[in-house]
Amino acid sequence: MLGATDHPAWTTPLAALDPSHPGLFQADEMWPYFARLRRDAPVHFAESPFFGPYWSVTTWKDIVQVELNPQAFSSDSGFGGISIRDRPKGLELPMFIAKDPPKHDEQRKVVQPIVAPGNLARLQDLIRARVCHILDGLPRGETFNWVEHVSIELTVQMLATLFDFPFEDRRKLSYWSDSATSLPQAGGLVDSEATREAIFAECLGYFTGLWNQRVNAPPQPDLISMLAHGEATRNMSPREFLGNLILLIVGGNDTTRNSISGGVLFLHQNPAEFAKLKADPSLLDSAVPEIIRYQTPLAHMRRTALVDTELHGQRIRAGDKVVMWYISGNRDETAIEAPDRFLVDRKRARQHLSFGFGIHRCVGNRLAELQLRILWEEILRRFPRIEVVGEPKRVFSSFVHGYTDLPVRIPA
Amino acid sequence: MPLITYIEHNGREHKVEVPLGHSVMQGAVDNAIPGIDADCGGECACATCHVFVDPAWLGRTGTPDAQEKSMVSFASTAQANSRLACQIQVTAALDGLVVRMPEAQH
């Protein structure tokens, strides 16, 4: 094994360091690159063969500063939106996460009630019944892919409920979600932007049918009805409807999915932490946010500078792409004690960047926590442990930080 | 030290002394009072230390700035007397302050 300072992350000249390469994330090798940047160049400029020139913001404090300044750092899809990869010209996807105030605020407020405390309370029993059903159907004493059988299944079921989407078609939701985030270079679902647009058209067509039903019916507490009746959303263009659908599908799907898988992996890798949790399930209060911090299911969010501005001594110019690496800020030793350790009883575990901060903070954060909490309560009640029996396969992406395969075995 | 009363959504009261210069959020977190999450640690960046200021005290707690107003506006439980507790500094004039908590923080 290479010593810390022999690793290329520590020896490559700073000017040539590019932490955004999706291959680094697929190989789980991005960590030392971010450690180097936090120490030597916390706000750092690089050129990527995939994404062009961009700034990396890698420390907790600087990330919060960018989050709190939407006047200088725009999310607008017209400038490239919220991920490091610019969508091709002419194929921009307007959605409220990729808007600035006031439009962002108006559209967000249309869907916000879906996660209001009363609605979450109403969803609890349904989530528990589904979790129990999925867990009770898992094989014992044989190897299976946790991602496929639990993480994806549970999150698409939830999403189908939030949309009031035909339950038997629910796997279309994960298919559309994966199609929206796949990089053509990954050699997977989407080989070109034309393929992606064809899949998007199918998604839009399906949801337009649902919209037409809901717009002519009284308002209901599901996301499509809310959009169809909301003042700020009822006159959206088809492209904007599609954009907001993709936002809600990816936001409600990919993120929780990967935190569900990550939790299984971390508790396997840290048996003493699993033993603590098993002995005292009330530690889920801190274990759930700790899983979400440790996974950081979206590795970054991107902004575009609207004006020349200075950040941590670096001169950022209007038009520059600025990437806030949540995955790095969540391991920032100046903000979080022993950040590389996974601790189910971490003090102030809720203080992490995985949901973002400021006006774009994750709408569904408490729903995500609720799903993870119920899942782990029921796992602890049923299984002595969940063994990870092979190498996890990770996604080729520096935006979605997650898994396609997690081979596990539950003892018979 | 000023005495502050925090009332949980279920009506349970907590009376604690909070040092001058601390925020009302810190007073809750340091005394492990349930109902204030304070996810961002006091940066006015998450709205999970949302409280309702007792109307009698509204004149003395100051007015929220634009950032705070914007964050509070996304809370589905927001009311006219909503504040983020991290943005209220404890002063001698706040001795006796009463704040209530919403049903949940998110």
C-alpha cells in the first residue's frame, strides 16, 4: 500500500489535479484528492476532459458561504444548472432547483406541503408496512444484490406514492431516474443525448396523462396534483414540467437509495458500531444522519458565478463554474471531529452537508430520514446482521455517489 | 443570566438560563432541549431551529433579515411570529423570553 504522501493525490502538481473524474468515484479513490485540496488549495481551479474548467470548493466554511450567496452564485439552468456537467445547448432542463429567486421560491412552495409534518406522520405506517414486506421476502443464507432488492424497491414504492403513480409501473421511475443521471461515457443506459431525449419524451408522455387526470379533478395531496393546481406551476411549458419531474424523481429516488445501500456497507465495515446500534436502537437518532453524512449521496452541487468575486483568496470571475464538494466538506476535519470515522453515536450528527444549506436545501430531508429510520428499526428487529460478501460496484459519476451492486447475505 | 422558557409542541416547558451573547438556539442545544435540531449549527442556513416568539416579546427580539425571512418562508409551519432561534441573541432585555416550537423541524 502506498504511504499517504506517495499517493498521486499528494504528488501531482496542484495545477494538474482534477478531482471530478467520474472514474475516481467509481473506484472509490477520490478521498485523498479532496484531503489534499482541503489542506493545500481549498478553493482550486482545474480543467476536466469531461466537464471543462471549474472551481472546486472543498471546505465546510467555504461551501456554506457559497450556499448562502445565491445573488453571486446562480443555480439557473440557463447557465448550466446544478451539476458539474453542462447539459448540451438547446437541451437545457428548467426545474426549480436550477432556478434562482423568486421563481425557485414560488415553485418550491407548491410541492413543499408533501413533506409537511402532518403528511410525514400520515406516511409512517405505510412505509413500515412496505419495509416489513420487503424484508420478510428476502432470502436467508444466500447471496443477493441489496441495491436491487431493497434500496431501489423501497424508494420507488415511496416515489410512486408521492406521485400517486400507477404502482405496477413503478420501476419506470427508477429507469427514468437512472436515465437522467447516467453519463454517456459510462457505457450504460444512455449512450447519447438523443437516447436520453427519447427516454425523456416517454417519461413526459406518461406523466402528461397523469397531469390531465389530476388537473380536471379536485386538488389531492400528491405531487402531480399539486403541480397541476399550483399557482406557480400550473402554466409550465412541457419542458419545464419535464424538468421538475426529473428533479422530483431523482431527488426522491437516487439519494435515499444510495444512503440505504451505504448504511449496510458502513455497518458491515464497522462491526463495533453495528453492535452498539443493535444493543441500543435509540442510537438511530444519530446513526441515520451519520449514514447520510458518511455516504453523501450527491457528491456536489454546482453554481455559476454571476459577478467577479473573491473566495478564500481566489479570484472567481463572472461566468465561472463553481463546484461545492459536499463529499469533501463532510470530511472536513476543521468542522467535524474525526470525520473519517463512522460513528453511530456521533455528537451533533445532524450537522452535515448532504442536504445542502440555504434556500436550495433538500425539500425531502425529513422524509429521507424517516425511511432510513424505519428500515433500520425493522432490520435490527429481524436480522442478526447483514454481511457484505463481495466488492460493491459503484456508479461512474462525480454527481450521484452510489452503488449499482452490493452483494449481501443474511445468515440463515 | 437571562431565563428563557422553551415550550415544546406537546406543551412541555423547559426553563433554562442562557448566557448573554449566546443565541436562543445555543441555549436549547446546550441544554439538550428536544424540538430544536439546528442542523447547520447557527448559520441561518437550514431553518431547523424554527420557533414561535411569544407575541409579548416580539418587540424585543428584533426583526429578521432577508436571509432569515427567506429560510423561514419555506417552513410549512411558518407563522407571523416565526423566527430562527440562531438569529436571536440573548441580551439582558430578553430575561423572561418565551418561545414555542413547531410540530417538527424540517
